[in-house]
Amino acid sequence: MLNPIKLAKNNFLSSLDVSTEEVIHILDLAANFKNKDLKIELNDKVLGLIFDKSSTRTRVSFQVAMSRLGGSTIDLNPTTSQIGRGEPIKDTARVLSRYCDVIAIRTFNHSDLEEYAKWSTKPVINALTDLEHPCQALADFLTIKEEFFDFKKVVLTFIGDGNNVANSLILCGALLGVEIRIACPKGYEPNPLVIQKANEIYKNKNLLKITNDPNNAVLGANVLYTDVWSSMGEESKKEEKDKDFYGFTINSNLVNKADKDAIILHCLPAYRSKEITDEIIESKNSRIFHQAENRMYAQQALLSCLLL
Ligand code: CP
Ligand code: NVA
């Protein structure tokens, strides 16, 4: 039977906070949780949830994951705690680490998450920042593994904004040896440091391609993935981004150019008819709701390793 392993790092702030062996183990554990082959009892451990932005999937999947592990969660809503009043992160982090066993944080600046991790004596998990969404990437690659098994034979094309979701896909994809193509409008390319780090991991420099041409990027792809054009916090840029992303909608025209068995992923929430059509979300090749479900198993696996 597979068991959780102690990870080399205490925190999960980035997809690169785990090694290739560790991410493979987490995905295998997640599959075991899903198949109900694995029962782990965390004995009343408590996860604190600090969410500076809205969330359905991440919040609920963490709550259910913790409950299935025999632990519980505390919702630390910034507007009803002293966090919203501006209490310094270094004070909040030191206090919360005396009550909680692990803390998951969704916020804007990645540097704020790092500040929590610096002062917390308990593991800190990135529940999404403007830079990365590593828990999402775990569920994404679990979904891809269920479909294709061998990561090295997979071409994943992400069409959309090169921000948090794309950055974590690139880094986790590099660890797993997946060919990643990012198609985005000019000016929306992924973080340069993320690209540099991924290229250092890939043995073959052709496995990561950044392009402004979605039609070319989908040719022969096995996975088509998209995310909203305007992320949380970018509400005022919506009109401008809708114009900039014209032509980057995953529709039947793009899907027909990919491999005939290509699956469709979206981290959700989706704006139907913007980044993806309703028809494609509901199509037989869509695995979008399996992907959302897999958030729970991936996080059960991650928590069981971080809380060892
Ligand atoms: N995909 C995702 O993180 O969804 P939520 O914003 O609902 O948590
Ligand atoms: N890029 C999106 C992801 C939502 C899960 C955002 O940051 O809002």
C-alpha cells in the first residue's frame, strides 16, 4: 500500500517546491484516495484558510479533503478577522501557527504568501496568488494521468493569459516531462523567471513553446486548457482584455485541429463564449468537472504528506 512521504520542503508555495519524485508520489497517493484504497487519519489536525479572493473549488475541496482525513478547517475571513484591518503578516502568521497545523492562503502578491511562510512555524500552502496556482496544477496532472498515463507522450496546449494557472502548469509540466505550449496574445506571456526555471528542468529545450498563434499551438495536442481572460483583481481591465484576447477562444474550430482524442480542461470558473464556448465545455471530450473533483484528492494527498 502507498503511504504519504515526508516532503523535503515544509511549504507548498510553488509547483517547484516538490521534486519530480515527490509530485509523482503525490499524484499516485491522490489516485489511491480517489479509488478509496487509502485511508489516512490525521487525528484532529486543523487547517486555517485565509482567502483574500473569492473561491468555490479551492475552499470547498480543502474543507472536504480535511474532513475526509479526520481533521477540520477554520475559515479565516480577512474581513471579519484582524487581517483585513492590516495586522502585519508576521504577527498573524506567528499567532496562527500556534493554533493551526497548516495554513492555506489565497492572496494577490506572491511576496505576501512568502512572508506568511517566513514567519509561520507550520506548513503554508498556496491556494492561488497572482503568480501561481500549484494546487490546481496537481489536480490538472492527475486528470491528465487518468487519461493518458504516460506524461512524456502528452502535449498540453494552454490558450489564454500567461499568469498564475499557466505558470504552475509550466513548472509542474516541466517536472513531469510534459510538452507544454502556451498560446497567448502579445504582452500576456508567462513570467520570464518561470520560463527560465522550466527550461532548466526540461532536458529538451523544445518541450516548452510560447507563441502568439493559437491555431498552430493546438496542432496534434492531447490536452487543450484555458482559464479566464480577466483574473480576480483585474475587473477594471475586462474590456481591454476582451479585445486583446479576441481569437483565443477554445471553440470547435480550434478543437478540430488538435488530436481527435484531445481532452478539454478549464480550472473554472468559466466565462462561456469568452475563453471557451458552451458547446466545448459540454462536449464529450471535456474533463472539466473530473478536473474540479480531482482538486479534492490531490489536496488530500498533499495535506497527508505535509502533515506527516
Ligand atoms: N479553480 C479554482 O481555483 O476555483 P475557485 O476560484 O472556485 O477556488
Ligand atoms: N487566473 C484565474 C484563476 C482562477 C482559479 C484568477 O486568478 O482569477
